[in-house]
Amino acid sequence: MATFLYRMGRAAFGRRRLVVLLWAVLLGVAGAAAAKAPAAGDDGTSFMPGIEAQRAFDLIGERFPGSDADSASARVVFIAPGGEKVTAGEHRAAVDAFVADAGDGPRVAGAVSPFAADAVSEDASTAYATVTYKVGSADLTDADRSALEAAVDEARGSGLTVEVGGNALASQPAAGGAAEAVGIGLAAVVLLITFGSLAAAGLPLLTAVVGVGISICAILALGSALGLSMTTGTLASMLGLAVGIDYALFVVSRYREERERGHAAREAAGLAVGTAGSAVVFAGLTVVIALAGLSVVGVPMLTKMGLCAAGAVVVAVLVALTLVPALLAMWPEAVLSRTARRSGSRTTGERTAVEHTTTGERTTGERTTGERRTGAADNGGSRWARFVLRRPVAVLLACVAGLGVLALPAADLQLGMPGDEAKPVTTTERRAYDALADGFGPGFNGPLTIVADVRDAADPRAAVTAIASRIEGTDGVVSLSPPQFNGAGDTALFSAVPATAPNDERTKELVQTIRAERPGLEDETGAVFEVTGSTAMNIDVAQALQDALVPYLAVVVLLSLLLLMLVFRSVLVPVKAAFGFLLSVLASLGAVVAVFQWGWGAGLLGVEQTGPIMSLMPVFLVGIVFGLAMDYEVFLVSRMREAYVHGERPAQAVVGGFRHSARVVVAAAVIMIAVFSGFVGSGESMIKTIGFGLAVAVLFDAFVVRMALVPAVLALLGDRAWWLPRPLDRLLPRVDIEGTGLAGRSAPVQAPAGGDAQPQEPREAART
């Protein structure tokens, strides 16, 4: 692996113009395809096939072909001024005028007056009219929406308060451009502080933007054909930008290190891609495994989100391996620090013999020339590692206890699918939701739809009457609509309005109660019925995702453990990595529950309505955080293993790994936190929640688990950390992530000027 990537890096460096041209052409082609592609609509894949609510929904579409459940609709709510009634003469005339105007549109299937449909509240303060269209919301034209908006404005002019729910005029979440700009800006500051060079800071940003641009353009180009939504593209850009910057950051950092060791520019680029690039490949693979593993959950929307984000990560890896060394070839000196350019330390490679104690302290001899000039021998990373190595038990217990406390709120995790009630009060959908809840009861916004299949019933109408009567008498049901039969008379449809809100736990219990009564009713009537509707759908989705979480974790963790075992040739290091991941993901879920469900600090993040956590969020968070956690594991521990297999003792290897990697890993983590935090400002509740969850997860995983728990565990394990049973050692292929195959090329171009000590011989990791 290292040798292959070394050659790739040298080739990209030598053919820099061709490589840059190919990426530019790819970006241009993807951009042109995206510009010409039709706009992608709502993919409608938020639900899971196979659950009861989805089966019932499909049955309605089959037995009631005239009622297209996917058609656009608007529920227009009219609220009379204080103390007045919508049934008063002037207000009633305004409502009737609206119904007449709204029903004139060429794509309007019908507009139902509240006075004809008994859609007036008991106190007559609120009423609603329903406007349905012949096409879906994605197919509505600007003229269709403008006509409805004009009719609404006309009704508002009469003195009524008019709000619009439904999907016909639903406000779209703000584009992710602002969030991405914030993330890029913060990343630029971190990179500039880390590298001290504008060129070195700008190169990772440039390559990451190129990678994200190609990924997003590809998603837009394929959006209509594959049903890829705006949310899918936002999440792909979020991850693509974060890992794109990080992967380029590691390659550039290793290039600077190799130049300061005395290598020529092309050789340094090859070595950087061969060593840091190997870590990038396997880190990217762990992220791809975690994201692609989302397909086992069985949610089409989640599968598409995961695969698109995985594609963005693959592009980021390819950019880091090819475009980054090509751009380094164009500015081989500019990316070096000002001190290195001025002192010329990149052309010297003087080394002297150095001895270490078991804790990594230097006791005799001198530092290498490069260490004296760069300060690498004793930086913040090595000092922190020595601190942890001196008290590993205390650090380990503090990490576990701290993350354990943060994870406690996760025990109260409640899943749901936030709807209009979770939108800001500045949106008309939220105000319409609140007005309907006030006028008709909290359960009005989430009615249960019951579809009864009476093909096998001796008396279909009597069977439906018996089912409706039993459901109407169930505690928690406040009203029931009259049953509606299809043309063939073999299926009936009616709605039940709960007494509680859609996301209330009592509503979930009501659905379970109705379904629990089904066996007796079906035996009695010969009819089969199922419960659907948005409320029942959300309940079923939440339960299905909860049931799928353990199998998903098992698949992803096992695959990633095998991959890490292959990378590190160790059993305990991958197990430690998985344990640390579980701590960080549980702590991040606890933080999400505390903010978005309990409301702690919700106002600071712009969360106007707390409630259940979106059902998709825990599974998606687990997948992404696992991939990112393994990213840091590979980047940090690969340098430790590299030092270990080249002859250093376990504690020395830990200190050496931190000396070379800690600063860059911290910078990478800060960049990811900055990118993810930028999405907390999104108007889309799903993106806001995931952005916050990922930001705190990276914070916990990078700064607590990888920077503290990992060295503490490795200090306690010693040589046992690199133990691999002989049968596994013979079975697993060797991928050479630590670059032992490049040992012959690792010496600087210029001979050492002082001392004749030879580097330690590589050794195999301990195994039995």
C-alpha cells in the first residue's frame, strides 16, 4: 500500500499540470450536468417499506386510485379577530371569496369551504379550508403558488388572520451556503495558525472545495433520476468539506515534515502520500463503511443520504492522494513555514544518537538538527503524552466518568418525526399548526387514518360499522369521521382524531391500543384493518429504527474492527477504538437530548420548540461519528505504530506519535467542529440537530477519547497493545500503513553532517 501510494504521489507531482487539468475538467463536467439537470423534488422516502403504516398507505393508493396521497395540498386557516367569529357575515364572505379564487387554478383539483365540510371550531373563532392540487408539490409552478398567495393576501385584507399549512406553500430550508462559508472561514483561521503559511492554509481549503463542488454537482445532476433531496446534498457537503480539509491537512503536514528532514520536493510528496496517504485511505474506508452501512437499516432516505455522503468522502480521499501533491508541485516552497524557508532546514538531515527512557524522556545525546530547529522534540503533544503516561489510571477513570455523566440524558431519549410544530414561529406553517391545535384540539394536527379491507367480510358495511364503533369508544379518541367506501365497495377509509398531540407518548399508546384490539375485531367481523397516517407512520418508523440500531451497530463495528485489525495488526487497539467510540457517541446523544429534548441552552442555538429527537438522527449520528472516530484513531495511532515497528519502545512510540500528530489532529478536530457548528444555524431541524450532534461528538472523541483515553490505555497495555495471534498474523494481508516498505527511501537526500548513528531497524509488533 505505502509503496503504491508513494509512486502515485510522485507521479501526481511530476505530472502536475495534467492532474490539475483532469480535476478541473471533472469539476466543469459535473457543474454543467448539474446546471442542465431538472430540479430534484421531494423524494418521499422518509418512510420504511414493510411497516404497517406504509402497507396501509400503499393499500389506500391501490384501492382509492382517484385520491393521490402524494398530491400537493394547502390547509388554509382563518382566525377571526379577538371576540369575533369567522361565521359572521363579513368574515364568512371573505372565506367564501377565498375558496372561489383558490379553486379557479388550472392545476387545482378542488377547494373545500370550511362551512361545507364542518371545519369550524366550536367557538367559531377558527376555520380552515383545504385546497388540493392535481400534481405533487415539486411540480407546482411559480404561477400556481402565486395564485394561492394572492388569494390568501386578499383574505387577509378583510381583517382575518390567515395562515397556510400543508406542502403547497411550505417554506424551504435555507441553502447550506452560509453554513459552509462559516465553516470554511473558521477552518481557514485554524489552518493559518497551525501552519503559519497562507499557502499551506489555503491548499487544503482549495482542494476540499473542489472535492465538495464535484460531489454536490454530481448529486444535483442525478437528483431527479435517483430522487436525491436537498437534505441529502447538505449532509454530503457537510462531511465532504470536513474530511476533505482534514485529509489534505495530513498530507500537507507530512510533506512539510519530510522537507524539513532533508528530502527534495518530489520525494517528500511521494513519502507524504505513501505514509499519511495510507492513513487517509484507511480512515476514509472506515467512514465509507459506516455511511454505506446505513443501507442495512432499511430506510430509503437514510440509504441515499449515507451513500451520497460516502461518495463525497471517496472524492475527498482521491483529491488528497492526487490533487494535493499536484498543487504541492506548483508551490513546493510556499507551503513551508517562514522559518523553514528562511533557515533552509529542509535541506539538512543531521542526526545524532539519542537514547530514551521507557517513558519517552531523552536522557543522553542531542536532539536531531531538525528537532532543534523546529522544536518537534518537545512540543505540546509530547508534553501532554508524558503527562498521561505518568498517571494513566487517573486519566482513564476521569475520561470514562466524565463521558459517562454526559451520556446519562441519553437514557431518556424519545424518538419522533418533528413536523410543523418544530418550525420557527416566523413560518406560516408553524402558526397554522398552533392555530389548529388551539381551535380543534392538540390531536387535530395528527389524525389516525384507518383503512379496512372488507373483501372477506360477510357484510362489509356492518363490519366497518363495528370497527368504527370500537375505535370511537377507545379512550383517547375524541372524534371519528364517517367511513368512506371505494368504488368497488371492498375497502373503507376513516379518520380518528386523538386527544393528544402527534408526538405525545399517549398518542403512541393509543395506536398500540387500537392495534391490540384488532385480532378480536377481525375474528368477529371478518374484516382486516390497519392504522396509518403521518402520526402512525412516525411511530412505526421510530420503532423500526430502534429495532434496527443494534444490527446496524453490529455490522459496522465488526467490519471496522476487521479493517483496523488489518491496519494496526493488533487485537486490542481496535477493541479500544470501538470502546472509545461508544463513550463519545453516547455522550453526544446525551448532549442532543439535553438540548433538543430537555431544552437546556436551546435558546442559544435557536431551538424554538423542544420535543422528541428525530427518529433518523441516532442511527445517522452513530454511523457518521463511528467513521470520524476511526479517522482520528487511524491518524494518531498509525504514527505510534510507525514508531513502534521502527524500534521504539511502547511508551516512546506513544510520545513520538503525539509529537508528530497531536497538533495536526487537534487542528483537524477543530476544523470539523467549526464545519459542523456552521450547520447548527440551519433552518432545517434535521440538519441543525445533526450538526450539533456531530460537533459535540468530534469534541468528545478527539479531545477526550483520542487525546487522553487512548494514550492512557496504551500506557497500561504496553507491548500487549500490539499483540496479534499468529494464526491471524498469517491470515491477514500486510498493507504497510506505517511505510516500512519505504524505509530505504526515508533517509534524507543529503548525508548527515554530524554523527554517524544509524536509525533503528524496523521490527515486527509483538505477537504470540
